[in-house]
Amino acid sequence: MNTPFTKRLATVQREKKSCLCVGLDPDVDRLPPHLGSSAIDAVRRFTADIIEATSDVAAAYKFNFAFFEALGSDGMHLLRELVPIARQYALTIADAKRGDIGNSASFYARSVFDHLGFDAVTVAPYMGRDAVEPFLSRSGTCAFVLVRTSNPGGNDLQLLDVGGTPLYERVARLSSSWAETQPGEPGFVVGASDLEAMARLRALHPDVPFLIPGVGAQGGNARQVMAAAAGGPLLVNSSRSILYASTNKGFAEAAGRAARELAAELNPYAIE
């Protein structure tokens, strides 16, 4: 993957006129009952059908590792099976939130990029440069660093004053600097719950891709998000509002409709 991540992202977004990222969080307890009693088989059918139904508008798929790891070793085998299916249609993001010391981080990077074949990964920056840098070591990939998250607890640390600026701004600046000598690209996870921070980060980092959770079931406004993040590359993630648009046998068709409706709101070529 020698082509930079942001160039590949721009290509798929032009083709689909969409910046939608579909979050794949297959909760066994919420799957349609007709998929059967085997958790692995039900998740396999559900996820593959969701991918197929949303493939015309999904610019990326974000696999939440927690839902697959909870299924044990079979879940990780299933993850390896599903990623190539998703990559036929879009870019893929490992939502693993890795963030360990350098040596361990390098092995996590090997797992995500070399073994599982993801295009990008989410990374926790609390342990600093040596926890993030290994995920920037491969050309054509992106490390989306948790900068300003949408969960309520994000305020506990991210808004702390650090020399006159909030900690999230310092994390963003450091993450960009760590990538300067690396072949991979940095990205920021920026939640839809803080539009002011989003606009501020975009002004400071116009070329950095944003991965934006919080639109859909979490209440983020699509048009407000697009306005705040405009001027640079972005992916807006939606999970539950698409995955569980219906819990009957027509779940895939309902997911496809929900994805197309949201993608139309998020059309990057329709921003006024």
C-alpha cells in the first residue's frame, strides 16, 4: 500500500460521493433471531449482510474489536475472514484503541496491518510517542489517535489546561509531529459532541483526516459536523443507527436505507 491513506480515501469518497464510515459492532444479544443460535454463525451472516447492503455508500468500515474478541478465538478468526470482504468495497479501520509501550505496540501494529490487513487503526496516546509511532511505520496506513472523544469521561482529561491550551490540542500537535519522519499518516478521532473543539482542530490541522463518531444514535447533527470539520479529509462513523435499523428478516435492507439517508446528509460535495 504505497499510495497514502488520504489519497485512497479521497478516491473512494469521490466514487461514492460519501464520507460515511459504517461501524461494525455486532452485539450478539441484538441480532435478529432468525440468524440462528450459534453466535459465530449469526455474527458472520449479520456482518457480511450489513457490508453488502451498505457497500454502495460506505467509504470505510470500522470493526470494533471488542465485539469480536468477546467471542473468543473464533471471533478473531471471523474478523480475519470479514476484513477482506469489507476491503472489496471500502477502506477498513481496526477500532482496537491500542496504546502500549514501544515493543508491544510494534507487535500490535504487526497484528493489525500485516496479519489482519487493515488500512487504519485507532490508537490511545496516553503512553506517549513510543505507543503511537509503531502504528505510523507503514506506508499507506493511518493511525487515528484518540484526541477529543465523544464519551462523557473524555472531559476528565482532554480539557485539562496544559500551558494555556487544552490537553487534546497538545495531543493533536504531538501526534502530527511524531508522524513527520514516518511513512504512515496520523489521524484524529474527534467526537461529534464538541463541535467547537472540532472546528478548532480543523483550523490547526487542515490536512489531517478526522474519524468522527457520535452521529446517529448518539445524537450528533450531521450538517453541523460537516460544517465544523470542513476543509480537510474526514470520515463520519455511524454504528447502531445503521446496524439495528431493523431487527427482523429485513435488517440488511433497512440498514442499507439508513446508510444511504445518512450518507446523503454527509455528502462532502454538497456542503454549502
